[in-house]
Amino acid sequence: MSKSRKPFLAALLSLAVSAPLSAAPPSPIDQLMDQLAAVRRFTEAAVSPDGARVAWIESLEDKAGSSRQVAAIYVAELGAMAATAPARRVTAGAGKEPAAEQEVAWSPDGRWLAFLSDREKAGQLQLYVAPARGGAARKLTSLSGAVAEPHWSPDGSTIALLVLAGSERAAGPLEPGAPQVGVVEDAVIEQRIVTVEVATGKTRTVSPADLYVYEYDWSPDGKSFAATAAHGNGDNNWYVAELYTISAATGEAKSILKPPFQIGAPRWSPDGATIAFLGGLMSDEPVLGGDVYTVPAAGGEPRNLTPDLKGSASWLVWLSSGQLLFAEYADGGSGIGRVDPASGRVEILWTGPEAIAARGPNSMTLSASRDGAVTALIRSSFAAPPEVWAGAVGAWKPLTKANAGARPAWGEAKSLHWTSDGRTVQGWLLFPRGFDAAKRYPLVVAIHGGPAGAKTAAWPRATFDLTLLASQGYFVFYPNFRGSMGFGEAFTRANVKDFGYGDLRDVLTGLDEIVKTQPVDPDRLGIGGWSYGGYTTMWAVTQTNRFRAAVAGAGIANWQSYYGENGIDQWMIPYFGASVYDDPEVYAKSAPITYIKQVKTPTLVLVGERDVECPTPQSYEFWHALKSLGVPTQLVVYAGEGHSFRDPEHRKDSVRRAMEWFDRYLKR
């Protein structure tokens, strides 16, 4: 940012100072947020290749109250050993303070567990290995920078990692961006594959210095990697990543596929002849969803194995049988399927109205043994808090009971289906706690992010989540409008060059059905959301006055100015069909600011100061317009935060303010 922009920046940052966090006694929402924060979270579950053991990552309470994610690793035996061998903790070493221990990876023979830990220095992860049967861990690396994704070589002699050397910032656009002051240049630090010899700890950087690697997989002979990668800025170019093969010996990188869509999850087949991957229209790194493809390892035409899939495949792995096992977003829930590349036969093994995960809180993933007979996953729903489960697909048994005492603070959840523009649309309706059919209730529409996201029936987290409104006497409606994952790739693509129009019709049509069939007061309707949900909220109040209150978190007010402000503009081309410089009108027609004079709805605007995905000026622009037009509004900028808030107090404050805003205008 040039010096001429400093007055604007100073004015903008002053908003954060002028909106101090509340020092009042804990409100009911504060207490509920504390209860959600107290729920044990599981961020990973991994079954060993032989199906004998499961490792998982369990969150720990950080007594310092910081945003640092501290967690512990546990290993449990399966089969005959399970009854006599309780779960044991695996750690880099004892210490007075909790550490971040994460990203477990089993050795091919199942005898060793690799993991990352910042036990030695807070915030700096290093690679460790520990015996699967118990024993002290051994530190292998002394790296500097962000470290992620350990994967063992097929022969077990080497572990590969992704490393952002010297970077103080973790990978991904959800993280806070660097302050833009002085001479602004497009400084690029590439994430590279680094190999570590298990016996000696010797490290070697493999992938080229000018290539950012997002995901990778070893070839079965250990001589190469399959990788999704791109040149240039890592946050931005995930959307144009190509499929590469990279020599483990020389680092030579060869692009074997430049796809016309986003790709992820490269997986090398057991026979070495084929690479599988996921492809589709995806709006948020690293949220994957689409169809399952294969391409010859030497390069060639890709083949879509699931063209008629009713869901959105989000994870996959090759089984020893030569088939592919995949997880998927499915009809507001989740599913697991299998596809035979030889015959093209797709078999859905299980679906459920819940969320599943094996890696990361925002994924729909699974972990499987080499033959697929044993799977491990984290399951949760609106009715059941997260726990780790393992077993055959659909016949899992719980390995943990960490949250046995947790109970929903909200009412029943129902999956709804309705028709909009000839399409079947799904959504969730959450009933108020203590629901009484004789009463009439306010309702808030909660719009998910993305747009290529989905609202699944997951236990809520202690983040910006409007589920808690149902504990305070509200219906909460979560529509999975066109553009969402979980309903086939054609549905996900249905809002291309049409942001705000068809998707809002889907929302309003579903809302009409609810008002007709449930005791909802049509004069007490609200709307809110974060990211694309923030945009849709801003858009909705320019298109209709039926909402009496709105909360727009990290929204987008003006697609034309947004194009030049955000750090991930590559995602926009597939949706708008051209850059803003080539077709400004397609951006203007979907911009809330174009219709801003139609707004009457009181709107609260929330945003992180260093948001890369939806920069602060977008929220400022919307707030400034409403203020100038005399519409009740407030802007809160959270100091130091990116797109996803890290500070627990900021998370709590954003939810509290949203609840108070809706109460002010919707409660009678």
C-alpha cells in the first residue's frame, strides 16, 4: 500500500479501536460459546495400513487462552487387542505447557507413526517418529517455516513434507495477510516438497523453487511424486493448479494435465500406471468437491469416472484391489462410495445425515486401511457431538466417548426439500429449543460460505455459527442453494455468471415453504452469513425488504472493486467467465452496491482487519453506504484477524454481537 493510502488505512483501523470488546458479565451466548469451546474436538483420525490401529488428534484446553491450537495424539488397538490395551498417548515429550501435535502418518508396515509437534518451540512444527507399540518419539528435523503433510515413502525409508521455508504464516488464504505498507510487491514464497531420511534425519528440498505444491502423493516405486501445483502466489493460484509429476531424485517437474477446472487429491495407482484426482468447480482452498477422474501417469486425456454422481466427491484413495474409495458431500449430509476404474461401476456404500472427517474440520474425508476393510473417521451431527469411530463402512464402533456429557442447546433438525426453477433444493431447518407448536417464532436464514460449500448436519463449533440462535427462541434455516456441493457437479455450476439471482430465489422459495408449514412469524425474519454468506446477506437486503435484520460477516459489496483488492482473484474467472477488466458488467450486475439505495434492513457488518479472501474495504464500503443512506448499521473490524478468526474472544464477540442485533430487531 502506498503512503498516499495511509489516511484511509488509519481511518479503517480506528473502527477496530472504536468497537471495544464487551466487558459485561457473561451473557447466555457467552456461556453457550464456552460450552461449545469445551467440547473436545478431533481434527484427525488415521487407520494404519494393516487395519490394526487407529491414531487420532484430540484438542486440549490451552490454559493461556490464546488462539494457538494445542492437541494430543492417541493410538488405540483394534481387533483382539482392543479389549486389553487402552488408548495410549503419543507425544514428542513431556512439558509444562501443552503443545500442538498434529498430522499423523503411518509407516507402510504400520510399525511407526510420524507426526508434527511444536513441543520444542511454540509455533514451529518439527517432524517426529514414534513406535506404534509405544515408546519414546525421535525428532527428525530442525526446519524453519511452516511444515505440513508428512507422507512415508513406499519402502518406509523416507518421509516427505510440504515446507514454506522461512515463512511465519501458515499456508492458505484463511490466515491473516501480511500488513500492506511501504512499497508493495508480490513477494512469493513457494511451498516445496522436502524429503527426510528416517534413519539419519537428513533433509533435501526436492521440488523446484518456482513451483508451489498444494498436495502430493508418492509413486508406488518411490521414484516420483504426483502433485497439484502452480507457479506464483500460493494463495491465489490453487484455482489454476496443474497436475505434475516430480522426480524424487532430481526434482524435475513435468505438467501432465492442465485442467479446465479446479483439481485436488492426487492419488497414484498401486500399479503406477494411473493417477486419480478430484475435479470440479471449487471456490475455497482447500475444500474439495466434484467428480473422480483418472489420467495416465505419463499424461493424456482425463477420464471422468463419476459423471452421474448425485453428490460431490471430496476425498479418495486407491485400494489394494485397484478400486477407488471416495467420500462425498451428499444431500446436506455425507456419503461413502466405491468406483471400479475398469468397469466404471459406481457403488454408494453408505450415506447419512451427519458430517464425517478424518483430516481437518472443514473437510469431508475418511481414512482407510490398504484393503478398505477398516475405516476410521470423526462423526458428528446436530444431535451428537464429535467422536472417533472405526470399523467397516457403515458398521463403525466408537473409539472415544470424550463428549458423552454434551447435549444440544438447540431443537430438532429436519432436512427439507423444495422445488425452485425446476430444481430440487435441500436445506436444514433447526427448531427452537423447547419448541411449542402453539407459539409463533422469529426465523433467521443462515447462508453458508463458498459458494461451493454446503451446510451439513455437523455439531457446531465455537466460531461464527448461527446455530446458537435456536437456543434463544429462533428457527434457523440453512439452505443449500444452487452452487452448493452435495447435489452433483451440474448443481454446483448452476450459479455461474448468475451470483445473487438464482441462488437467492432458491433461498426465498424455501423460506416461503417454511412460512406456510411452520409457526414462523413472517414479520420477524432475519438473514446472516459469513464469506459468500456475507455477500448473499448484503445482496438479499438490496433485493427484498422482507428481512427485518441482517448480519453480514466478511461479505463482498462490490465485485468490481473486490477484484482488485482480494488476494485470490483467480477463483473468480470460472464463475464470471472473464476478468473484471474484460467484462465489468457481469460483475456489476451481481454487486450489492449497484442496488444499494433499495436497502431498508438494519445490517450489522463484521470483518477481520487482515482478511485476504474478503478484504476489509468491502465491508467498509457497504457500511459507509448504509450509514450515508440513514439505514441502521454498525461495522466492527477485528484487529489482526484473517478470514477465519483465531482469537477465541473475537469469535465469542462476533457471535454475541450477531445475537444481540437479531434480538434488537426481531424479538418482541
